[in-house]
Amino acid sequence: MTVRPAALLLALTLGSVNTPTLANNPEPSGKAATVQRPDPAEPGKLSRRERRERIKNLHEKYRLFLREVEPIMIDQELVTFLILESDAQRDLYIEEFWNRRDPDPRTAYNEYREEYLARLEEAKAEFRHLSSDRARIYMVRGRPAARHVIDCERYLVPIEVWRYTSERRFGSDYYLIFYRPRIGVADYRLWQPMGRGGDDLEELLSHQGGQRGLESVVGGQPGGAIWLECRDGEQLLRAINWVQQNQFEVVRMFEPPEIEMEDVAKILRSVVLSSPNAPKIEAAMEVRYPGRRGARTSTEFVLTVEKAALGVKELEGARFYNVDVTGEVLKNDRLFENFRYRYDFPADAPGDSVSVVIERFLRPADYKARIKVIDVNSGGEAIVEKDLGVPYIRESEERRRSQIDGEATVSRLHGEFRTGESQLRIIPLGTDILTGLQQIETIVTGEAIQGVEFYLDGTKVMTKRRPPYTLELDFGKVPKLRRVKAIGLDEKGEFVTGDEIAVNIGSDPFRVWIEQPRVAIKVEGTVRVEVDARAPEGQTIERVELWLNEARVATLFERPYVQSIQVPADLEIGYLRAVAYLADAEAQPVEDVVFLNTPAFLAEIDVHLVELPTTVLRNGKPVQGLVENAFRVLDGGTQVEISKFEYVQNLPLSIGMAIDSSGSMQARMLEAQKAGAQFFKNVLRPGDRAFVVAFDSQAYTVQKWSPTLSDLHAGLSSLRAEETTALYDALVYSLYHFQGVKGQRALVLISDGKDTASKFTFEQVLEYARRAAVPIYAVGIGIRAGEMDVRYKLNQLARETGGNSYFIDAAAGLGPIYNDIENELRAQYVLGFYPPEGVKPGGDWRQVEVLVSDGTAKTIRGYYP
């Protein structure tokens, strides 16, 4: 997006920034809210007079800041700065102003700020006025690579030619020409031809040059006085030619480097500002000091608002109160810290009020708290202030806190080891998304283990011959499923015992895992089997079955799931399988497998059935009832045998919905929430489940996997529109939730713009989407036809995964799209095949194609073996 510098002090006549106003007062409690709350990060409207008055009333420190950064400050930034109400907020703004321009925000050194302030001092020393064209260009563009003073007063007015090295949009060096007009202006101007031909060039001629004639002075080789008689005349002619060919670009030279507009006013969401047009509500605040953490005192703010003052959001019969809280803690009139929270309450919960508790940890001292409570549904607000005398809490009064999860896990593992046995366990890494370098630690007991081999995804990476048996493993840039194995060896290098963990296993809450034996290269006789099984929230494990090859050897109905089984001495190669069932008969079971007595060269064999969820379309509508011989599957252009064929019209669905909640979605958010709730209501059937992810500058789960409509509606209700757009991060984060999920799957993505904040690249997301093999249904709202790059990327993600892409003007058009998605998901075929002989796991991407005798088949475009 092109942004123009703010007109500060020199020209306070730029257009004002409009902000929406509240349409009406809050609805009484019990009625659905109809007010669309304005984005708190939209700068208010300031007239020219208001701007001048606000600048005049600033402390000189802040007026100086505005004067110095005027060439690189866009108008929205100026308005945002002038709206702030305290010096503490302005100090925070100045830090964010420079951070937005920092080329590498990960470091403490802000390279842009240092360079710009150095340019500023150079400009002050060299140019008469900082408002002059040369000074402004110098501060915005920096020092030119070359600067030619054209001293040819016989034909030309005083001229300077500045040459800059190539910019991406030009593809080559570019030139700027500054001249001092013959009359009226004492300083240099940037030459900006407006397509008037000779009239433009005459501005560069001196009085004598004008008398001689334009063609005679400017004409190229071999004639022309500039070429023949003026020093650096060749450079000037080259610059004139470039400027004339790029006259529209020259006009933009005063513009500062582009910044993300969504970042500009986010400070308005993070500090306490009064909104004169907002309806006022009452909020009570109590402060408590219940304990401490280290040298800091736990400070609890308890805020209470009567329900009668709040608006209600209604989604498919479910009703909610939605409250945002923004706070500042000031110390000696400077901002000590600021915070933001969101709260969502079911409207039918008992009681006449809603209360929130905010805990902050402050060092004992005197502070002032300012907290703003916003009713999201009506736009009403309350601002409460309170002086704080934060006390020192003695050790005896400190609340007891449990050990952190990692310490508790290590303690548990030590407690599970049995006396006298040589055992090895890998300390679990948790269920969070893990990428990059990770520390792998083990617990080893007994004297038999004299070394440990480490494997990552079946490949040996290191052997350690002495403790500590730890190492760092690189899990890559995107969160793939990884398996880490450790094998304990005796002094002869023979196998003793081993363990294995899996990371990046997704967020499916229904899991079963054989904890021991995890690595079983040599087992016979009595083998102790330990199983961990977890059920989704609100459900229970009905039973866990243990199978040895094709024989069920035990059924366990209660925890702990521990059972000793007999492994025959003559069992050469086999497998142990644990299968968990929920009490809910609609739910499909899950299982885990450990291979027994496998030689090293067979230990990592993975017979990988490739599944292709396929929709067949004829005239845009799904075709039902086809038989297996109507399909052909090509792997790399060669037909393969179809090993699995199902028509999955009634199989359970697992659906993810990722909704853009960046600031640009503010006007569309309510419609998107309503449409999402309607989609879940129409699509989900018994046995189906879904999750909801929102994304602004980062992705986060607002509702984990759930089969319950009220849970999903509550998650949708909690969405707020603000900040930037981490679209690619959201895709990786959402697809991660499908790791380990079987059956029919789909991800619905809703966004209104390009990615502006992700750490992942599009190429990384595309590879991850291919590996996940989850159909992506991408919905672009308000993405203009000219935004080809955004549309192309959404199209490619959908096409590669067997989904679809849609582009609409407003969120109100989501309904028909959701119907189309439902129709596809409810009428799919699942084709399965095994990769051809010689295709090894871990190989390159392989393209597949499905051909059908009646209609057109749509499926994933390929797979990673």
C-alpha cells in the first residue's frame, strides 16, 4: 500500500481521517446487540485547527520529535500521535514508531533509527532548511551514490544531479535533478516534469541559455551546448532522459519507505483512551494483594459490570456478553506496563453481573492504575482509575505454587523406574508446536547401559558413549511429525532397552500411546505393557484393547492401563497394538502400534497407504454413486492399483475453520461470525467435530476440537478484529491440528487480504499443506481483481490440496459458499493406493492424478512418500 508523509507544521491541510460513530445506544440486557463497534485503532477525525492546537499544546520534546521525523511520518501516524492523551503514551508511541521501521526487530540495535538520525544531523549541517527538497529527499532516501554539481551558468541555472543505486521497482540506477529557479526561490527544487515537453526543460535554462534556444542547449551528441561545453553534461543528459521517462515515479520520491498500515494505530488498542462518542457504563474495581512471585507482589484487579449495562451477541440461539479490558500502570507519571485481556460470558449464566480478575506482578512501590472496560457488543465503555500502594508480601504469606510441568514429569519418570533394572526414558517435550533446535534429554538407570544411540525419524544421528545422554536435534522450520528414538547399548554395543517419543502430534484430544515397550528389538516371555490413553473433554475411555498380531490378548477398562503379556519365544517379527474406544459409540477408535523383534534393517519400514479424498463434479455439482472401476489413479504418470475404495457420504467430518481477525476485518467480523455459526449448525452431524482458529499478528485457538455447537459458537463469539495479518502462520497452525486425525477432513480459511506478519513463507506453507493432505477451502473477502498475487496463492493452496477457492465482496456472501463446501464434503470418494516399488519414505514430492469415466475428479495433487 502506498503511504504519503504527514504534512506537519509546513502544511496542516491534509485530509482528515474518518472514523465510524456509534449508531445508537446499547441494547437493554436480553436483546441482541445491533451496534457495530468502531475499531478502537481507527484514529479519530481531526480538523486542521485541532491538529495545530494539539501540536501547540505538546511539550517541546514531542514537538521536536514531530519536526524531525516529518519527512518519514505518514498522515495516519501523525493523527494517531495527536490523539494520545499522556506523555507516557507518547513515549511508548515513539518506540513503536522506530520499531515499525526496524529491518531486524529481533536485535536490540535499531539500524534504521541510527541511520535516519545520522542523516538528520548531516542534513542540518549541509542544507539551509530541513523543509527544502534536497534536505527532505536526503532524509528519506539517504546519501546518494553520486552527486554531480553542474556548473554551467552560461546555459543553465544552478543544478545538482543525484544518482542512487538500483531499486527493485526500477531495476537500475535512478536519478534526481535539483535546480534553483531563476526568480522567486533561493533554494533548490526537485525537477518534476509534468509532460509539457520543452516547457519543462526551460525551467533548467539560465537567462542566456533561454535566449540561445532549447534545442541548441539541450540537444544530444554531437550538437548541444550541454554535451559539448558543460562539465558533467553527459550525466545531466542521462538524468534528464531518466526523469522524463519516469516522471510519475519522481513525484513519489518524497514518500517514505512503505510500512504496514495495520501496525500504525495498534497502540490505540493497547493504551487507555477515552472515546467521547461512546456510551458510558459503570464498572467497579477492587484491588487485592494475595501473594507474591519472587520479589514482585501479586496484584489482582477485580472488575465488575452489571449485566443490564451490556449488549448481547446472538449466534444461532446462543447468547454472549463480550468484554475487552485495556489497562495501564503508571509509576512517576511514566508507563510502567500496559496490558489487554478479552472475556466472553454466556448470557444465560446465573447472576446480575459479570466479573473479571486481572493479575499483574508489581514490585512494591506506589503506582497509578488506569483501566478501560469496553462492551464489545454495544461500544459502551468505562474508565476507572486508582492509586496503588503495592506492599511487600512476606514469605510466610506467599501462596504455594505447584512445580512446573517439566519438573513434575521428570519426578514421575524417576518414580516409575523399577529397582534393579536397566532402563532408559526420553523426557517428553510437551504437546506444543516444536521447530528448530530442541534439547533431547534422557533418564538412564542401571549399570548395563554404557552408551546411547539417538535416531530422528528412523535415521541414526549420534552415538554417545558417556553421560549425560543428551543432544540437540533440528526439527526444521515447519512443525512436522517427528519421532525421536534412543537405544541403550551395553559395553559390547548390544541392545539393552530403548524409548521413543513423537512430537508435533497435533491437537486431537483422543489419543492412545504405548509407552512401554516402545523399542522392542529383542523381547520374549513376560513383557510388561504400559499404555496411555486420553479422551476429549467431557468424554471417557470405555476400554483399551491390547492385540499381539491378530490376537486380542487383553481388554482394560480402568486406569492404569498396564498389563503383562506373553510373547512366544519363536515370534520372529510381530507387532503389539493398543486400541482405545470412547464410551460414545459414534466415535471411531484410535490405535498405536509397536513392532516387536524387528531386525535393524526392518525397524523403520513404513507401509504408507496414500489416501486421496476425491470429489467428482459434473456441471459444477457432485456426482454420487460411482463404482471403483470408474476411477483410474496415476502416480507420476503411471497407473497404480487402487487398494482402497470408499464412498464416504455419511462418514464423520473433522473440520477446521481459520478466520482472519486482523484490523481490516472489523467491518466484516459480525457477518463472518454469524455465517460461521450457521455453517456449523447446518454441516455438523452426530460424530462430526470442528475447531476454530483466529489470526491477526499471530494465530491462536479460540475453540479446540469439539463436537458441540455451543462450544464452537462461543469460540466464534470471542473473535475481535485488530492488528496485522499472519495468514501463512495461521495455515501452518491450523493444519497442525489435523496431525494424527483420520477420516474425512477439511480446512475452511476466511481472509480479506495478503499476509503481512508471518514468520513462515508461502513456499513453506505450500509444502506443509501438501504433507498434511487436508483439502483447503479458501475464501477471499474483498480481495480486488488486481491483487493477483494474493488470489494466485489462495488458488494454488486450494488446488494442490483438492479444495476450492472463492472470492466475494462481502461476508454476507459466505452462506452459498458454505453450502457448496458442505455438498462436496458430504459426497466424496476415498481412493487409496500403495506407492510403486522403489519409492522410499522421505523421498521427493510425487504428482498424482485421478481420472474418472463420468465427470471431473478433484483431489490432492500429490504426496510425499
